[in-house]
Amino acid sequence: MNLKQILLCGAEICGLNCLSRFWTRRRLLGLCYHSVVSDASPQNDARTRIAVTVTQFNEQLKELRKNWNPVSLLQIRNAIENGIPLPDRAVHISFDDGYRNNLTLAVPLLAQYEIPATIFVTTNMIATHGELIWALELHERLVAFPDSEIEIDGTTYPLPPPESPKRTEIALELLNHVKRLPIKECNILLQKLRNRVMIDWSPSWKRELYEFLDWDELRLLRGQGIEIGAHTLSHPVLSCLNQAELNRELLESKRCLERELGIECDVLAYPFGSENDFSDRVVDVARDIGFRLAFTLRECRNAVMLDAMRIHRICIHREHSLNSFRALISGLRNISLFLP
Ligand SMILES: [Zn+2]
């Protein structure tokens, strides 16, 4: 156990997490997951970092059931619209993108602990096979790109050997740069990569990580009490879109879910979700279109008075040990900044 792990463990034993939970007990905690994958999937791969394993998810749900009060979307809605207060230490769980593993691996555990959840789906990806959200496709193809350098937007970047751990890390850094470029530039790069690189679908962990739900499975999830919300049509950076594209991404994804699932869909999660990925203009358009609740990924706790169109969530990754998860969600996350 290294120093950081010892201190994180100490935070639990000494009651620091408990104290912090009490201090922030009236501020809703939003948690965002993506994929839940088998324990056997590769650990040290940047591509599975955004997932959690079944064992991790089980431990985390146990912790939430023990020390927190999991709340539903309806309770959040009632708190905002009808002034019905949330319980102390309220936590809401959601999943972004719409992966099949949410149904096969996450929901059985949620049911076991009687914890409600919301899934935000990228509607263009529903029922597709062998397709990836564009940002993940870029990452996947950058990892396998055969050359030792690549030109992006006029700059040449050196690349470590394909499929090496270093390459997956560099590809992730490049992706964070690329996703801020105009859509045209992204598409040029994507096309260049498609011409040179095939995605290797043979590892079973990739299918488990990336496969999307289909409409029947989403109806099944609805029947099991899982709330379904919109996550746009194609997962763009909304703040980079012009007005017509923004309208289309928001309105069409809403209509598509309403048509296919027979529900009223007025809940949205902004793709990527950080401060720079949506803007006041995006929020206004979303509200005008008919969204009444919207979730961010601003990695912070909410204020006591919730902002309906900016409900913040913290993203949970595979790298969080149980002790770091406890400290993170209790509000001691910045402890990590002071540790080696
Ligand atoms: Zn997403």
C-alpha cells in the first residue's frame, strides 16, 4: 500500500469522510458512469479507464446503500419543481451513452441494492453493431494507426508504437485536442484514419465495452424502472455547433426517444459535459426545446438550491479504489492533490 492509499484509508478510519458527508449532506451528489465491464477486461488500458468493473460497481453500490440515500429522477424533479426536499446525503446514479453492459451487468446489481438510475442514450448509436461514438472511434483508430507520426490540423505529432500503453495514452491526449477542432477538421482526420486503420473487434472485452443497447432492450429497461434521457443524436461538443445543428441534435434525439419508447423525454445529459462543452446558449436552446432537467459532468457537488439545467455529476473511473471512491464522493477528492 503506498502513502496515498494509506492516507485515503485513514480518511475513512478517522471519520474524515463521515465528517465531510455530514458537512455537505444537503448538496445532491450526482454520479456518472459509462460502461460496467467484466473483471477480466484489461486494467492498464486507457480505453477501459472510463469503465468500472463488476466488482468495483458492486462495492460502490454497497457503499452508497450504506452511507448515502440513492434518489430517483422523480425525486430530483420534485425537489426542483415542487419544493419537496431531497433526503440528506442524496445521491443520483446515471449512465451516459447507452451501452448494453448497463442492462447486462449494471442493472442486476442496481436491482439487488434497490438503487434507481437514469441512462442517457446517444440515439444514433442505438441498435448499431461495430460502430463507435466518433470520439471513441478516433481514439481506437489512433491507437492502431501504423505510422510513427500523424499530422493533425497542420501540426505533426510523434506516435509511440501502435497498441502500446504509451500509444493509448498519447491517443487520448490527441483526442482531447481534436474534439475542440471544427467538425470539418474532425471528419477529415476520421476519414484519413478510416482509410488506413481497421478496428480489431476480436478481443471480447471491446464488444462488452462498446456495444450499444437496442430499442427492445431500452423498452425492457423502462419496464424495470430505469429512466431514459437524451444524450443527443451523435454526441457532438454542443458548444461548437451552429444554431441549426444544435437544434437538430437536441430536438431530434428528444423526439426519437419519445417516438420509440412512448415516453415524454425532458431530461438531457450534455455530451462530454464539462464547462467548455456546453454554454449558456446551449442551455437556452435545450430549455426552449422542452428539456426541464439537464446534467453536466462538471466534476463538482451541486449547490443546495439545484439549478435544473445544470445538475452536476462526478465521473467514476476504473482507477478509483474503494477508498479513493469514498473520499471522492464524500468531498475529500482534493486530498489527492496534496499526495505524491
Ligand atoms: Zn457521453
